[in-house]
Amino acid sequence: MELSGLVRALRLEGPRDEQPPPAEQVLLQLGLLLSQGPGGAGVLRDLAVLIEAADGQWLFGGRSPVALGELVATLSGHAAPPKREQDAADLPGEDNAYAATAERAADVGAVFLRLLEKLEAAKAQESLGVPVVGPILGRVMGPIYVFAATHVVERPWTNARSQSVAQELLASLVRAADCGSVAEFLRGKDEDEEGRFAAVMGILKQELTKDTWKRNPATKFVFSWTLPHVTRPWLGRYLERVLPPSLLISDDYREDNKILGVHCLHHIILNVPAADLCQFNRAQVVYHALYNHLYSREAPLIQAVLLCLLDLLPILERARRQQKLPRPTAACDEVLQLVLTHTEAEHRLALRRVYAKALPAFVQRLGILIARHLKRLERVILGYLEVCDGPEEEARLGILETLQSTIEHAWPRMPCRLPVLLKALLRMMWDVHTDRGSTPEPVKAALLQGATQCLILLDRCSEGQVKVLLEGVYSSCEENRVRECLRQVQENA
């Protein structure tokens, strides 16, 4: 039966003896036509018309749930970005192929929207209802979600129309599942309920192996976009599914993939119980993967890795204490030693800012044990106080915060370092005051206030020696701004 006759029969507009063939037969034929390639746009339009005209009893009865599941999988693959046969950032003709993908995706998304509307309507029918609709939703929700996640945000293979359809599709999918958000759709409404994340990962699993994850350029984005929606306490049960692909992506040679993988690892560290991470030495595996990235020369990657390590280190420390390992083997000391080595020799401003902003957290983490690293840390502080790093002075501000935290935690070791630190702070204050460059006044004020606070802390831990040393400087200083900072130190009790 031709499509026009089929639609008339479904709408009861044709002769009474014109009966439509079984739904599964029609759906399988349409799926076969789509898989053959050319003419896909016409088939999609025919399919949309067919679903809109179809009666729920005909469309969802018999063996159509199986046929619908296969058709949805075929449609999702029809709108997927073209697979790559080689590992390359850009391939010839890729832009044209991606533009065609976006148009196909918009048409496929429209078909999925009509299908979900039909399923929603079928729920209310007494003859169908949830017992029939439920198994169908179970088959089609995973592939439809993967399709929507592929196109929901701006990518090379999307356009405004395909993104809009994907966003509408996600909202419809959430409604069909009786959920309030995408996160609830994936993880379940409560801790005891299993959401659709397992089904989604089952679809992605075959695309997230060492040999396949780069062939489909959308797979890593679907995974990294989906993962943050599943949080504690749900994520722990999926650890074996999400940790290997995260490590795989982070181990790539391309910086953007490394950063993407590190972000995934960071989410896992924050949302999986420490006991599960330490089991089977998983935390140590993640640590070594992150530690190797510290040799990179790319500031965005170093920043992501340091933030991730700062949340992983307490988990490793707890595991070492439980194993009664000696403190000298602490991972935090190992990381800080390497970071200080790179920080001291670094000349690129972007990396200097990243290192300087991360150091205060390491000092806080080690506490009094920062005394082990004081010799090298002092050289870093003195070197960074000397150099202006641009209008925002992020490196200097980070180093001043590092110095304050170091004084607070290792104050017994500070008096012997007073002469060099005092000289460096005063020189920096004078440089900031006399700077006629592009540094904004609020930044200058923050630098002077940070230096003043360091002087006050040094004075307290040296039993007033700073006040004594600054008396001559205060009396001979004619610059009001610097004089005001020195006055704060002199008057601090």
C-alpha cells in the first residue's frame, strides 16, 4: 500500500475494505529505506505524516515496540555526524558534511517529537495506557536521549534549528518519563530508583573503547555533557562504566581532549564515595594519570589538573593513613615539589598565574608540614613579588595570599626569613605605588593591602621586630599611600 493510501486508511477516510498492513511491517520498511542513504529527507517527511495520522492501537500494538525500537535506533544513526576513518582535527569536506548532518538532525528530531506526542496521548487511552506505552518508552528513550544530547548544544554538526529541536525533544522526553529535569531522568527520582543513565551508557559503551571513541566525534561530547547530570549518591553505582572512558579521553595527545577527560575525572572524584575510589587502587590510577599532566606547558590543562588533584589528595591521604604508610610518602608533598619546581623556572605569564593561584590551597592542605618546602617556596615568593604580570596582577595577588597562608601555618620558621621577606615586600609596595602603567587602582589597592597584611603577620610572629625595622622607613617616607600602609603595621597590636 502506498503512503497516501495508508494515511487514508489510518484516518478512516478510504474504503472500509482498505485495511492498513501491520505497523511493524511499515516501520521496518521505512527503516530499511532510511538505511539505504539517498532520499532520506523524503522518507522522514513521510514518516512524520504517518505517525501523526496513525491510531495508537495500530502504531503501538502487536510487535511494533520492537520495530519502533529498531526504527528509532536507525533514525538516530541517520542523523549522527559522519564517522572518521582517521584521527584528524579537520578532514576535507567536513564542513559540508556537518551542515547536512544538522539538517537531517532537525528532520529526525521532528519525527521523534511526533512519536513522543503519540506516546503521551496513548497513556491516557484505556485500551493502551501505561502497560503498553511503558515497554515502548523503555526501548526508545535511550536512543532518543543520545540523539538529543548530540545536538542540544552548539557543535560543528549543529545549527540553530537542530539545537532548538533537540532542546524541545529533551523537554518532551523528560515529560514522557514523568520527571522534572534531565538529571532526574538520568539518575532517577530517589536513591533507590534507577534512572536511564545505565541505558544511555549501554548505548555509548561500544563507542567509548580505545579503538572507536575517536571515530564518532560526538561521542565524547555526549558522555561529558551527560556525566555532570548524575551526582552523588547515584554516580557511585556506575563507577565501573564512567571511570575507564574518562581516563581514556584524558590520556589523549590533544589538549582539548585531555581537559575534557580531566573535567570528567574531577566530577567523578567529587561525586563518588572515597571508599569506592580507593577500592582496587582506582584513586592511585587516577592520581598517576593526573600527575603526568603536570609536565604539560598548557595553562588551561594545568589549571584543570591542579583543581582536580586538590580534591583527590585528601582521598589518597585517608587511604595512606588506613594502610599506615609513613607520612613522607604523601602525595601532596610529591605534587607540591613538582609544582614548585615548575613554578620557580616558569616565565610564561599564563602559567605563572595558574601556579600562583593554586599555591595557597596546597599550603592550606599541608598546614605546618609546608615547612618541608620552605626553601624552594621562599625563592618562588621572592621571584614572583618582583615581576608585574599585567593589569590584573593575578600572579602577585596569588603569591601574597600564599605568603600570608605560609606565615600563618609555619610562623616559627618566619623570623629567620624576616630580612629578605621584608625587603621584598617593601620593594613591591614601592613598585606598585610608582607604577604608571595600566594597572587599575582597585588592583593596586589590593596589592598594597595584601603586602600590609603580610607585614602585620610577620610582625606578630617575630614579636614586634617588623615595627622596629620600619620605624626609620616610616619617618622618612613622604609618599602618603605607602606611609598609610606602614602606619597600619605600626598601629597594629
